[in-house]
Amino acid sequence: MSDEAINETEPAAPDAVVYAPPAAEDLSAELEQLRAQLAEYVPIVQAHQEAEEARKTEEQHLREQVEAVQSELGEARRLLLREVADETGLSADVIALIQGSTKGELLSAASVIAERAKSTSAAPKRPTPTVGGGTDAPPPDSDDIDPIKIARAFAERARF
């Protein structure tokens, strides 16, 4: 059997709602009612939008103030670090690594670092290599350096 035949033979459900378009008069009355409601809500929506704009402006003003305070705080921190660096003799880069919010905290930590830096021994220097010392080299106490002998020794070593 085809689907059409099944649908034709089945009875309509008793709870089914059948949509019937309203009459033109009913639509006009409903449209007028909606227009009246809209007229009531327009001032409320406008007041809400104005309040949103005022709030945004206030938020922007507060953000600008916060940014200005953060900038001043950063400048004050840099000045404080510079003062501590001058007093302790450490570089400002080292002082910037120290945790602390007051000058006293920074000074105490910087003094500990300065003391430890002074107490640790400096890295050993590399020995200076001695030049020469080969079998053909003249003795170090000899003032008699013969360039011809040096050239001959060089020629003997070099194999061209």
C-alpha cells in the first residue's frame, strides 16, 4: 500500500489543533493593541539605553583613573629601586629581582645580597699561556734574537 492510502484511511486525531486564520477585523484589533503596548515600552527602553551609556562612561572614567594610578605606582617603584641600588651599590637589575614593597624590606634583602657577593671569592683567572717554548726557540734570557735563524727554523718546519 502506498503512504497516501494509509494517511487517507487513518482517522484524524481528536486532540489535533486545526489552525484557522483569524479574520481581518481581529488582526486589526490585535495590531492596534500591540502598537499601544509598544508606545508604553518605548520610553522605558530609551531610559534603559541612556542609563547604559551613562554607566559605560563612568566605567571608562574609572578605568582611566586605575591606569593612571598603576602608572604612578610603577614610577614610584622604579624610583625606590634606584634609591636602594644607589645605597647598596648593587645594580638596579639585581634590586628589581628582590621581593619587597617597602624601602626597608628592599634594603635588608639587598644588604644580604651585597654581603654574600663580597664574601664569595672571585672566579679564578685563567693562566696566561707562554708563547714559544719550542726546541728552536731562543732561551728567554737571551737578548740575541737572530731573524735569519728563526726564518730557517720556520722553513724547516713548513713543508711546501
